[in-house]
Amino acid sequence: MQQESGPEKVRSEFIRVFGGQDNGWPRIYQAPGRINVIGEHTDYNGGFVLPATIDLHTWVAIAPRADRLLQIFDGNAQQLHSIDLEKLDRGEQGQPVEYLKAVAWTLAKEGLRLRGCDVAIDGNIPLGGGLSSSASLELALALALLETAGFGMDRKKLALLCQRAEMEFVGAQCGIMDQFAIALGERGRVMMLDCRSQAYELLAMPSDLQFLIVHSGVIHRVSTGGYNSRRQECESALSILQNVIPDLQCLREVTLAQLEAHRDLLDEPAHRRVRHVINENLRVQEAQHALVNQDLERLGILVNQSHASLRDDYEVSCKELDRLVEIATACEGVLGSRMMGAGFGGCTISLVRTEAAQKAAARISEQYARDLGKGPWVHIAAPADAVNRIR
């Protein structure tokens, strides 16, 4: 991951690659990453999540062209991609350029005629870390392309279109949480989101609470990893339960009593997957109340329970994530810790008292390096604004 990033850097890269501009071009857009306090693998099951936007970003510098090409320079990879807006064909699954094409493809499917543009992209969100680097890229690029072409769009619709881009073009069967949080989140707030109704509430983040993010060093890829298989397992379990539970629309609606009553219909892995979804939704709702009541101790307990469930029932953790959680929970001031994101690698999130955050970060880094031979990437997250144009 490239550490020296920001609006000035992406502007400098733009000028280096495409030359200077005038009349206010290039414009600069910024989209944050996101953390999820609790609520993992619940979004695509119609459940609840508790995300927040953080101070890791994707930056886009953009200016219009006279033709129908998108010339996009990726500052992290130091690669120039040329995309013909008249021929948006899929390429190799999982490649970064597919996310760029996906955004243009989805907007075109809406009947929006985009302009050709020169674009430079940079960012400091670690790839494959469960911090929504792909959704951040999608939202920043989509907003930049829309406004450069003279279009406005409701933020909720923008989020849904970016989710569609990732699902239908890239092939990652993601839920709505990432795009929704990045499009509609607010600085200093945690979002309680009902992924079925898309109703949300913004909750004040306690001043005595910090989010400590630690990357395990294991990269996961949503479009090619075990994420899609877990989603398919849930869809299969739902189909079976719909035969015996009237009017069942999503796993979020199943109760523990119903699950146990029909346990013989599901194999053991499917039973555990559904049990995780049910219990995780209950934990998110309890976490909402804990946040409102400033009960940080209870919030930490729920986060710890979430990790145990993701490890044992949903089986999406790995030894590196488990070790990070073990180290973190032994640190003074850490209230709770869990793996975050799709799993099979990526980051952990630890809830830590503000005055203990720096010491906990150093302790985790030192112990993990001792255990695995290399130090992890560590970040104490600060709240950030949703996607927007910044100059």
C-alpha cells in the first residue's frame, strides 16, 4: 500500500500524466473507506449492520476529453487504462480495471451518456483488507463521472448503482452496506442500517472510543474467494426453510426457535451459517442500544462474541486474524476485537479506550511481528465525511 497519498498527490499525478488544465480542471473527488463495528455477513441476508466512514480514502482527479475514451491512470499500480465508452466488455475477473469499467457500464445502463475523461486515481485504503477499497473507488469514480457529464443523482440511488456494478459486472455478490455507508455516512457518526428496508439512523460516536484497525497481511478477494460460496450457502438454506416457514423472505426473519425446530432439514454447516446470521443480527440490535446508552463495556462483549461466531459458525476467519484478536483482547483498554469484512484474511477491528489506543497499537504490532516474523499495518481510525467533491 502506498502511504503518501492525498488530493495534492493525485492532482500532481494527473498533471504529470495528462498535462496541465485550466477553468477549474481537474476536479478532485474523495471517498472514504469504511469500518463495520458489528454485523458481518448479515447485509446480503436482509439484516442489520453498524458501519462508519473513516479517514482512509480514494481520490479521483478528473477532466473531460473531446472523445469517448476514459483514460484512467492508477497511481497505486502506476498503470494507465484506456476504456472505450462505446465498448464496455468484461475482462479477466478480479482485475482492478474491471471495477472501473463496471462503474461506467452501470451508469450507461441507466441511459446516462458519459463524457470521455482523463482520470487519475490514488488512495491509501489497503487492498483486500475489508475496508471497502473497491466500494470507495466505485463511489468516487461514479460521482466524478456523473458530475463531469452534468448529471446529478440521489445518493441512495448512487449507492445502489455502485452495488449493481460490483455484482453484475465484477461478479462479487456483495450486500449494500459498503456503498450505502460511503455514500450516506457522516463524520463522527456510526450508521445503524437495515439492509432490507434501507432505513438508517446515524448514531453519535462516543468520544472515549477509538477504532483500531490492524491488517493481518493476508489478502482476500471478494470476487474470487470464499465470500460468494458463503452467500450461496445462505441462499440454499433460505430456499429449504421457505418450504416450511410461511412468507419467509430472508434469513434475517428466521428465529432461533424456528431454526432449531427445522434443524433436521439442514446439514451441519448450513445450520451453523444460519445460526450465525440470526445471532449476529441480534448482536447488532443490542449494539445499537449499547452505543445510544454509552455502554462501551457491553459493546465490546458483543464484538468479541461476533468474532467467535464468525470463526466457529460462519468459518470465515483464519489463524492470523484469530491471533490478532487474541493479542488485542489481552491489551489494556481494549474493549473488544474481531475480524472485519468478508474474512479469509484482511483486517481486525478493535474497540479501544481513547487514552489506551496508541499503547495498544504498539503492543499488537510488536507481538504480532514476534509471532509471524513481520509487523502488521496498523491504523487508529478517525471519522470522515461521505463521498464528495473537495475542489
